[in-house]
Amino acid sequence: MSNNVLTYIHENRENHLNELIEFLRIPSISALSDHKGDVRKAAEWAVQSLEKAGLTTVELMETPGHPVVYGEWSSADNTHTILVYGHYDVQPVDPVELWDSPPFEPVIHDEKLFARGASDDKGQTFMHIKAVEALLKVNGKLPFNVKFLIEGEEEIGSPSLDAFVADNKELLAADVLLISDTPMLGKGRPAVCTGLRGMCSLQVDVKGAKGDLHSGLYGGAVQNSIHALVQLLDTLRDENGRIQVEGFYDNVIEPTAEERESYKNLGDYETELKDELGVRELFGEKGYTAREHTWIRPTLEVNGIYGGFQGEGVKTVIPSEAHAKITCRLVPGQDPDQISEFIEKHLEAHTPPGVTVTTKRFDKGKPFLAPTDHPAFKTAADSYEKVYGEPALFTRMGGSIPVVETFDQVLNIPILLMGFGLPSENFHAPNEHFHLENYDKGIETLITYWETVTFD
Amino acid sequence: MSNNVLTYIHENRENHLNELIEFLRIPSISALSDHKGDVRKAAEWAVQSLEKAGLTTVELMETPGHPVVYGEWSSADNTHTILVYGHYDVQPVDPVELWDSPPFEPVIHDEKLFARGASDDKGQTFMHIKAVEALLKVNGKLPFNVKFLIEGEEEIGSPSLDAFVADNKELLAADVLLISDTPMLGKGRPAVCTGLRGMCSLQVDVKGAKGDLHSGLYGGAVQNSIHALVQLLDTLRDENGRIQVEGFYDNVIEPTAEERESYKNLGDYETELKDELGVRELFGEKGYTAREHTWIRPTLEVNGIYGGFQGEGVKTVIPSEAHAKITCRLVPGQDPDQISEFIEKHLEAHTPPGVTVTTKRFDKGKPFLAPTDHPAFKTAADSYEKVYGEPALFTRMGGSIPVVETFDQVLNIPILLMGFGLPSENFHAPNEHFHLENYDKGIETLITYWETVTFD
């Protein structure tokens, strides 16, 4: 890394942290309508911060919800563009009595910055702004064009983002998208998240007799909707945890042997997980580790079940109806609509006698798989290594990040999830904080990335 | 039947019906504390009615709840005693707007007496009083001693009766117990109910991880409590409806081939049942008819199930807990405690990995099987035949009648369930009524019974 850029960062560290603290003081809780003004204030703050960094086109763009902040610096000399995504909104702070210091009065303790949004995602977004600022101030230019898209609705599921990205596809065109909103594996263990699971979801409704029946007068002669539902759901999974829906695994893109080997090298996860969950034994599809269960294998989970009597004691009723909620986590290669269809077919084929079964589909999302052979990924790992002394591990996450799916579908460019938070930093919980070690090293890593990345 | 007794009944028909109407005017709803005074008024009415019938010892006996009315007539000449049980309390009347005439303003339409309690059980209890009155008035004596036990808490589950019967075992000693509180099979088809199912009940609680989990972050690596519950419950029954709990059927007393043959002669029940329940097909244990499923076969039903998310849409949660309520209907030979134990053992043996399963027992009751070879039963069938031109069918009921279990356990005498109501008479529902045809024939049947029964 050029010494001058690093010097700029070091000399301005205190000023920059004070700026971040100012940003964190704004209670930009997107979920609460009372905070609508604060959310806008945070957007305006981000506009000023991008302008201060030296971006030439900075704009607060309206959406049906909270505004998007857009910033750009470009030069005719540059042939490639880096797009940076972040968000300036934060989670609610309840239960506020569990915070050791007020969530919007940032404090630094033990080299950790405590405040709502410190890590998720004001702190990490701010690092990108300061990395670009340092490069522009010291060099007067950037080696690539930059575009910033900082939204204010991430914590409420980005309801305006799909339309915004689709409507502004040209404006957002770039060669790579950088997002810092995922955790590292642990202290000193940087990670690039290269895969996310998708989702499909449905409700299963079982209907038997036209009303609830007296179990004495009718019991034994008529199908019980709960029994039928239980029998039906039990056909979905075998005793080894493998999903029995025909076609379910057909299109799964298996990770390479090398990728699976790299997961093994991350060390034991089972013991930690058992402790964390308070269970004596884990349970998952035979032939895979716990990390693989959550990262590279699809699931089918019953998230809710209900029918009949739920009060104290017992009631001798044969329930007319029984219901279940199902979601699948899908891995690369699986299509949410196709999997939903397979499940519906399975349920139809296995419907027990004496009941009718109907289904209703809900939310869905496609899985994400990063093109890890693209040079932008190797540079990321190398940049981390130069700063942390450890190459970034290419990991995955079992959850979904809806914005990643949106960008992946609409922009169709490599998405690089370079996070600097730690899993222990209480995102969405009381006492959210950000380790300044990763604030400092993160900015250096980003500057290194800007200085070394290639696109061909 | 002696002509004089019959003449007494015929000549006094209008007076008796007016008396019954007076009885029915009292809104003795035992479930509603506002009606406590009315319940007592009905008890006092029953006392007067027994006194008027010529019983010599009549007493209103206090209990912790509503009083019991006791009446007795005995003679040193008699060696046997008939005990009659009935109840003077009635069900609530909601929804009252569905009644065509006010529930406590009895009216006669088309030879049917409409009022709450007309059939269940004031009308049927009154018939016993009038049969005894006719015999006493005309003959000056009865061929057997008689005891009446008329309670006021049947519609709320007879909470005081167990203790009352146990405390008054000597007082209630008798050779046979007559109860008229069960329906005939249909118009002109008298029936003696010779068997009732017992019950045992339990709750099953499944616990996995210490809290609900995010299905993205953990899904696939940890047991899902709902899946585990579903898998566990599905082991309880096979696809043919046969219960898979070891020992479940071991002690079932199979009905005789003759008894099963007699059920076949009752005619088709399946078509009627499908229509009534609104299902395209019935479902029950292979090898038995629908009537047998509900009368002579034990069941295991899941009456309620719950766990995880039950709201609108979906929530990607792996629930920590899942619960089910189970009741069994038991047939003669099965012991509720033993069956509960068998089920608990089965659940323990089939507990899926990664969860703990606990159970809690609730209400239970023993099955009832009448000693149909006792001469008191043959006389009942013959008495019905003399009046109706049809012998009473020996049938069973799939439900339980808690008072029958109490009498069976404590008094240990034959219990004869000689009902005169029709299944269509809306017990517990709006527009309850009683067919006067069965009121008239019923009194004649009871008098015939008194005049012909033998005990040896």
C-alpha cells in the first residue's frame, strides 16, 4: 500500500472516528415511522460525507420509502467501475434497558466502538467512504471509477430496492460490487462469503370432516386431520435427515472437493454448536459436517404446525383441520419455483385417505453463488492477507441476503462480500459494537484492494 | 301389563304432561352460577314429585355442589332393589336465538315436546317417577324396593357424584341400576347400550435447542422439534389405521361373533356417516365396519398439535419446542394406566435424535361392559318388544359416560342403559325436544319391566 495513503488514514484517524460517531448519533431506525426524519437526516449526512470524500456526483434519490444515496467519481482514463453497497439505516434498539450505554450515544471501550449501527452497517459503509477519500485526496484520482449506493431500508427488507435497481440498471453498471455487511469467521480470521442459500416457502392445509368431531362418538371411523398431516409431513424426510421429495437434490451444484476440504480446515464446529444450542447431539443429513449442513446443503424445515386443541389439559376432539408452515433453504442450482412444485407434487401423491390437502406459496429467493474464479476474488483474499497476515477464507452463509439476490439477478456482476464485523458484535441486539482493530485493518484492506485489483 | 296400571297412566296423561311441563319451566342450568337458585328449585320439585309418587323416604341431600335428590320405597316382603339414576339439571341454551320457541316455555308440536331438558334428562327421569307412581297407586306396593338418585351436576361432569356414591354405598345398594339417558337407534328401534369406551390422555412435549433458531444460520445441522414430533407421532399408527404401540391390543375383550353379527344387521352406517361428516371416504382400522370402529375398537387420536410459527405467511424459524395432545378411547379389557404406560414406553423408544420428549397424563376413565347375560338384560329387551313390537338391540356407544363408570366401579351391580330419546332430538343444542310416542311407550316399557324382571 502506498505510504502516503496510509499516512493520510493514520493522521486523520481521530477526525474520521469523530465523523463516524456523528453518523452513529442519528437514530435512523427505518422500522419506526417516528424516526422517519432521523432516517432522512442520516441520508443527508451520507450525502455530505460522500461529497467531502471528493465524489463528484452525489445525489439523494427518492423512493416510495426512505431515500437512496448515490455517489459517483469517474474519469475518462478508467475502464472499470467498482460499485459499493451499504446502508445507513439501523435496527430498533429494544429492549433498550439491556444496553450498557445509550444506543445513540457512541462510546469507545477497550478499542470497541459501542452504538447501534457501529458494525451493521454505518461503520462498515463509512470505511469504504474513507478508503476512497484517502485515495482521492492523496492521488487526486482513483484507478477505477466508483459508484456508491447507500440505502435506508435494509433493516426492513429493502422494499424499494428491487424497483430502484431495475429502474437504474444503467446508472449502477459496474464490474464488481463490494458489500461489507457479513461477519468474518472470528478475530483475525477474515472471510469472503461466496454463497448464500435461497428459499421457498409454503403452507400446507389439511381438511377432513366438515367440523370438529367428538372423539368418542366418531373416533376410529374417520380420518383425523392431525394424524393425516403428521403422516404426510413424515414422508418428506427420512430418518437420516435426507429430504425425500423427488427431484429435490437433482440440480444441486456440488461444491468442489477443494472447497469442502477448505471447510474441514476451519476446524471443529460441532462442539461449539452443541454448546451454543444447548443440545446433546446435533442432527443433519448423513455424510456432511455441521458447517456443510448450513452452508452447502439444502433443507426442508417445518417452521410451524397447528391444529385442534392447544389449551390446558385435553379435549376429546377430532380436529377438522390441521396446518403446517414449511420453508426450504436452497443451494446453488436449485430453483425456488421448481422446488415448490416438487413439494406440492409430493404432498399430492402422499395425501392420506379421508382428507384434502391444499398448499399456498409464500416468500421465495434464489440462492447465490459467487464466481470465485474471477480475479476480483483472489485480490480480496490477497488484500486481507497483506493486512491481517491471513488470507481470507472463502466461506458461505446458510441464510439469505435479499439485496444480494436483487443485485445478482439484475446487475449480473461479481458480488464480493468482504465483511469486517465479528460474529460476537451483537448485530440487531443490545450493545452492538465494532472492534476498532477491524475498523483500522478494514480500511487498509479496502485501500489495498483498490490498489491491486484487476478485472481480467 | 296389568290393565289397571295402564289405565292409570292413560287417564292421568294430561296431568302428568302438565307436571312435566312445570318441571321443564325451571331453568336449572348447572353450568351457570346465576341459575344456582333455579337448580335448587328443580331439586325441590323432584323431591315433591317423588313424594307425590308415594315414595316414603325422600330427601334433598347436600353436596359441595348442587344437591342430590334421594327417594326410596321399600317393603319387608321384597328381596331385591332397583336403583334409578337421572338428573334434573340441564345444558345451557346458547345460542338462544336459534330456538324456535323459548327453551323454558315448553310447547307441544306434532306430538313432540320442545324445551331444554325435554329429553335430556328431565323427561326421561320423570317417566321413571310416573311408572313407579302408577304401580304404587294401583297396587299399593311394588314387587321390588326402589331407590331414586337424581343429581343436579350431570351436565357439568358430575363433580360431586364420585364422593357421594362412595360415601353412600350402603344407602345405594341395589340389584340393578336403571338409567334412561342414552338414545335409541332411531324411531321404533329401541336399544340397550351395553358398552362404553374408556379413556386415557396425555400431552407430549418435545424440546430441542434451548431457543428458537434462525433457519438460515442453523437449518440442516440441528434437529427440528416439529420434525421430531411428527416423526414420533407417525410411529403410533400404521397406514391401515392400526395402533403400533406394543401391548395396545393385548387385553382387548373381543365381542362375540354373535354380537358382531347383530351389528351387521343394523344396516349400512357408512353412507349416512359420510354424508353427516362431509367426507368422500371414511378411514378406520382395516377389518372392521364404521360402527365397530366407534363401538368396539380402541383408538389413539391426536387431538391437538402446536409448535413454532402460526401467524400469517411464514417465519424462518427452527422451533425449540413442539407439543401434542393425545387421547385414547379404550374398550373393555384395556386399563387406562397400563395403556398410558405402553404409550410412554413407545414414545421413549422412538424418540428421534437431538430432542428430549416428556409426557404428562391427564383425565382417564375405565371402559364399561354390561353383563348382558344377567336376566335383567333379557327382561329389558323383552319389555321393549312387548311395547314397541321390536326387541331392544344390544348396542354400544363410542363415548364415555362418567357416571356409569362411577357406579360400575363403586356399586358393582348390573347397569342397564334403557334410553327413550332419539338421536335427532337435539340434546345440548337449540330446539331440544322429546317425541311423545316414546314418552308414552317408554312409561309402558318401564312398567312392563317392573312387572316382569327377575334377578336370578
